[in-house]
Amino acid sequence: MKDLIKKEFALAMHPTAPMFVALSSMLIIPNYPYLVAFFYIGLAIFFTCLTGRENNDVFYSMMLPVSKKQIVTARFIYVLILELAQIVVAVPFAILRQNMPVPPNSVGMDAGIALFGFAFITLAIFNAVFLGSYYKDVKKVGVAFVKSSVAVFLFIVVVEVLTHALPFFRDKLDTPDTVFITEKLIVLAVGIVIFIAATFLTYLSAVKNFEKQDI
């Protein structure tokens, strides 16, 4: 498994992946829908799968002395490492944004604890839709990405609209992290639980679907 994970980063990873991780810095852009920053890592994962299809990465992996389950496991670990790296890189930029002498984000939710809770849900939706669809047919990478993009952006729009329309979002979640900390930590915890549960269930489904494919 260790060698398979090394293969993911050394051979399969698309060159744009580190750049998309660095786009966590978008959290300091004034008046921007910050959840969009967490979509870009999905783009890196899509590029990895797309390039892998063109380079016969799945076929190459099938030639190795490993099982189909191990191939899926290595890719999921790769995905999780990229997504968690983006979260980690985003934290200092969120702190910086909260301490910048600029007005609050007028577009949607500000960069803070609650935003990260919704970021985890954004990543969970991407994993469930993209990876769930991708492992039903690894040749249809574009279809999987279109489905996941629609799902993710619908969620982002809902969150940003609620930030303006719903008092709980507007008056408690979209405030400096020095106030209403309990509510924000609950949102963060719920987001993490959804991320873990959705990704794990998608992994189980992906293994079953990939094992059925005749490649």
C-alpha cells in the first residue's frame, strides 16, 4: 500500500495539484464566495483522474501485484491528503483575513470556524458525487466531474444565500470567531462528521463498483 500511495504522488498526481492547494490563499480576497476556494482541490483531483485515463494509469495499476480494492484505497488516501492539506493551508489565511483592517465579506460567509464546517461538507459532497460516479465507470471522468460540480455549486449558493437570509447564519455564524463560538464549533464538528461519513461510505461503494468493472 505504501508503494501504491507513492505511485499516486510520483506518477499520477497532476502538476496543478500543489497550485490548487495554494489557492487557499483566496480566503484573503475581499468580497469573495470563500467556499469556492475549496472547490479547486476537486479540480486537481479531476485532472489527476483525467490524465490517468489518457495515460492508462488504471490499466497500469491493474498490472501491478495488487488488488482492485488496494488501487481504490490508494486513490482515496491521495484524495484525502490533498483535501486535508488544503484545509491546513487555509487556516492561517482565515486567521489573517479576520485580522485584516477591511469590512466583512459582503458576498457571503466570512473566513472563520463556521466556514470550515461548510468547507468540510463541500468536500464531502464532491467526494460522494465525483468518486462515487467515477468508480462506476473510470472512463467517464468528465461526466463524474460535471455531476460533482453542479452539486458543489448548488450547495455553495445555498450557504451564501442563507448567510444573508437566515438570522442564525447571518447573526451568529457569519460573525467574528470571538463571539458565538459554541455554535460555530458545532457547525465545524457536524461538517467533519459528514465529511468522514460520506467519504467512508463512498469508499465502500467505490470498491464494490470498481471490482465489478471488466478492465
